[in-house]
Amino acid sequence: MPNPTKLIINCETGVQEEIELTDEEVAQREADAEAYAIRKAEEDAAAEAKAALKASAKAKLIAGQPLTAEEADVLVL
Amino acid sequence: MANTYTLIEAKTLGSAVASVTFSSIPSTYTDILFKVSLRTDGSTDAYFIRPNSATSNITQINIQGYGSSVASGNATTLAAGVPVSTYTANTFGNDEIYIPNYAGANYKSFSIDSVPENNATTTRQVLEAGLWSDTTAISSMKFETIDGNFVQYCTLYLYGIKNS
């Protein structure tokens, strides 16, 4: 199976070239994709944790219960 | 106040490619602006934006609005959102990348406004402020999928903007 291709457009000449990626470029893409997936998973986990903290803070406010410092932070920061 | 927009290059993809690079960008403008409408056949709903193909000295902060929540983050890559194969069929994203003083000798800042269109409650809008800490003039810009290919009919427009 051939490697994916890249398109290069020269803005001075208008010449366009479609070139197959080298094996090194393919390996770099795979490494970049892996790094991105790790970062995205961390961001998603942080967002979920924040949402859970907010929900907990809201429930405690409604019930008249004391908030933790973390729960207070998500409401005022 | 910018008062002139000049179309430098326009491209509609005739076939799928993993990346598109605009090379030999003229240095005769004050700012440049990319308006792109992209979609990939991959599974990762983001793509990389690489000035001069750089992979280092890049920082960014972003805020993302979802259907009913917001998230924020930071990273060492410039990225924008893009519809993927599971998103609403035949629908392309909607992104702007503005780069002031792209040919100057200072670090280069980026403003990215990106909407990976999708008919779903959790679709998102991304606002991103980026910095490439490099004094080299930007002479090329690469748009690179994280996986898969940009599909046929993606469009990319590059405008040059002068301040006089």
C-alpha cells in the first residue's frame, strides 16, 4: 500500500506538486498523532473532572451543605 | 487598519491528501489570512498548522465551546478542528487563521477561529491564540491531518493584507 501524499503549492509560480510521504514522514505523523491523542485524553479528563466538581458543588449548595475548597473554586474562579 | 485583501492563492482539492503546504509565500504584505474549509476521512477531529513546517518553539492557549459546556487548554502545537468521517456527511469545517506581521523579525502570533461543523449537540467552536517563538519570516504554511487525509473538495484560500 503506498504512503499518503502531500500537496505543495508554490505561491510564486503557481506550480503544484503531489508527493508521496517518505517512511520517515509517516513515522513522524504516527508519533505526532500519538502525542496529540495523549494530550486530548488529558484535556478531556480534566474537563470531565471539572464538570463533576461543578455538579457536586451545585448539589451541595441546593442542600445547604458546606463546599470543599475545590468545589468553591469552580464556582468563583 | 487593514484596507486591502489580495488573494494570493486558492486551492480546491481534486483528490485526498495528507497535507497541504503553501510555499514561497511573498513577504510583501503586512499580514496574511487563511480561510479554509476542510474535512478528513480520518478519526481525529483536529489538524496541525505548521509555519515553515516548524515542530518546535510553538505555544498556544485555547478555549473550546461545546453544546453545553466549555473547556480550555494549552499545547505546543497549533491545531484547529476538522470534521471527520463520522461527522455529518458532506459537511466541511470553517476556519480562519490570521497571522499579523508574518514577515517581520519578531515572534509570530496566530489567531485561530475554528468550527468543525457537525449536526450534534456536542459540536464545538475553538478559539486559539498561538505564538511561534521564532524571528524567521513565515514563507510557508503547512496544514497537516493528524490521521487520514483531507478529502476532495476541501478549499483553502490565502490572502495577503496590507496596512496601506
